[in-house]
Amino acid sequence: MLAKPTSTDEHGEHVVPLKVYFGVAGALFFLTMLTLAMSFVDLGSMNMLVAMLIAGFKASLVALIFMHLWWDNKFLMAIFLTALLFLAIFIGITLMDTLNRGEIYQQSGQPINPQSAIYTRSDTSAPAGAPIKASSPFSGTSDTTQADTTQTQATSDSSSQNSAKAMQNSSKTDSGGAH
Amino acid sequence: MSDATKAAEHPSYVQHHFASAEQQRETAKIGMWVFLLTEILLFGGLFGFYVFYRAWNPEMFYNAHKALNVTMGTVNTLVLITSSLTVALAIRSMQLGKRNQTIMFLSSTIGLAITFLVVKYFEYAEHYHLGELPGKFYHAHDIAGTNPHIFFSVYFTMTGLHAIHVIAGTIVMSWMLIRTLRRDFSSEYYTPLEMTGLYWHLVDIIWIFLYPLLYLIG
């Protein structure tokens, strides 16, 4: 693909031929206009993939030729690739969370064990069987779950049993849409 | 060992704790690349910001990106690529001992960096005028979809941090120009120029990704 340059300076640093530099700059110009042109072609979800492949190729040209990674000690290339690897780990693992939050918030609306103390309601003024909604920026609704858990200590035995039943009922009614 | 051979092995630009000029240059390069690694991870946080919020709001991102000026974005991409070429040529000229060419290419690089910032200023001024601002400062009404202020938070933090890097690069390159004029560099010693070039190319690489991600959401 690329001919290794023949000339070096007195310390063995490579002097890259002018035509290589101008060739790379020309390629970068061409690829920029190609990305721009591709953005007007509707490929659906492939548009982003094509744009990122072109950008990745452009970045590789800059890193390999302009930044001399092609000729330098491969340890420097390893440092560069390590940065990209950890960037991929960071974004990839966080996406596992952010892409699946909706499902988690749905689960919080259906207690696994409605009898456990954390789900008991002290708010006896609430109508029996009032639906318990998930607190989530994606469901777009507020709820009283948090207030309930903080006041659990104050609940009497009878009211907690009643509300536990209310929870059970409401969780049954809610579960219709979940599965 | 005579003084003459000592001087030959240890010229004035080699600091006393390095065994040779080559060791000094290799050390500087490794240090610079580790710094660039931290820069990639610094911008990585913002690329994450972009990816997570775009995954949550795909349609809003598509609608809001139309408010960006593609012509200005494309011009700035070409300006930065050209400046990357000129800084590479500036270093190459110094490798060959052509000091006047280095001065010319460094000056063009600084000029292109300032051009980039001027274009960016006009873009920012337009968004400011229309109220297309990040977070709570957003008060435009012309963009469909919920929470378009998120797109402008992403846009301003990413391009803003990038612009800060361009400003820093311009200052460092001006310093390199002064040092070249002072005859600090020669074909034997130009490591600071080379490190400045590496930094400038990384700023270019980051823009290469920002351009399609922000301006060309298809």
C-alpha cells in the first residue's frame, strides 16, 4: 500500500516524501466531500455506519502518516490503540445500562415480593388498589413510592397488611402490559 | 574522554539526564502520546454523552441538527485538514533544515487555526441570536421534538472543548514560531515542533469525528 520512505535525517527520523503528504491531504479532502455527499443519500440506519467508517479511515490516515505512527516505534501505536480500546469499553458498557433502563423501570413497578417491608405503604389516605407507578424519566410520571419507603417504620401492623394486599392487587393489574 | 567528544555526544539541546539525543526524543514522544491518550479519554466522555442521549432521542437529534450550518461545518473541516498538512510540512522542512519554509508553513497553520475560530464564532453567534443554547438557556421555538436543548448541550460542550483546544494549539504554535525565528531548532533538534504537530493532528482527528456526528445526521 505505502512505500517506506527511503530518506532519513541524521538521527534515523524518517522524512516523509512530499507526494505522500499531498496525497494524504488530497484523500482527506475527497473523503470529506464523500461524507457530505453520502449524507444526502438515504440509507436508513446505514448512513451513520458509512459516515463513521469514512471518519475512521480519515483518522487512520492522519494518525499513520501525519503523526508518523506508520514508521515510529510500535509502542506508540499501542498507546493510541489502548486509548481507543478503553473508550470502546467505557461507551459499550455504559450503553448496556442506558439502552435497557426502560425495562428496569418497568420491573420496579412490579415488586418481586410484595410482602417485604420496603413495599408497605403508610399512606392510608390513598385509595386501596391505587396503582403504583415506576419513577422513571422515561415513563414520564411521578409517584409516591419514595415517600412510602421512608415512612415504613411508622406503619402499624394492620395498615401494613392492608397495603401489602393493595400492592399485590395493583401489581397484578399493572403486570398486564409488561410481558 | 576528551571534552570535544563529550560535546559531540551531549549537545546543548540534550538535557543532562538523558544519555543521548535519541533517548530524549523517544522519551518526549512516549510522554506526548500518553498525554494524547488522556485527551482521547477526555473527549471520550463527551462522545459518550452524545451516544447515550442520541440513543434516547434519535428523532430530536435529527430535527435539531438541521439548525447547524453544514456549509460552515464543511469549510471548517477542510480548513483543519489543510492546517494539519501545513504543520506536517513545517516539521518536514525543519527536518531538512529549511528554516524559512518552516516559518512560512507555521504561519499558515496559525492563520488557518484563526480562520477556523472565526468561522466557529459566526456559527456560535447565529445560534446565540436564535436562542439555540444549551440546557436552561435554550429558548428557540422552531425545532420539533422533545428537549432539543439536549442537542445544543452536546453541540456546545463538544465543539466548545474542541475550540478551546484549537485556541491552545494556536498559542503553542505561535510560541513555536517565535522559537523558530530565534533559531532554537535545527535539523538535529526539532522535538518541540514535532510534539506540537502531534497535538494539532489529534485536534484534527477529533474534528473529523465531530463533523459527521453533529452536522451530517442522516
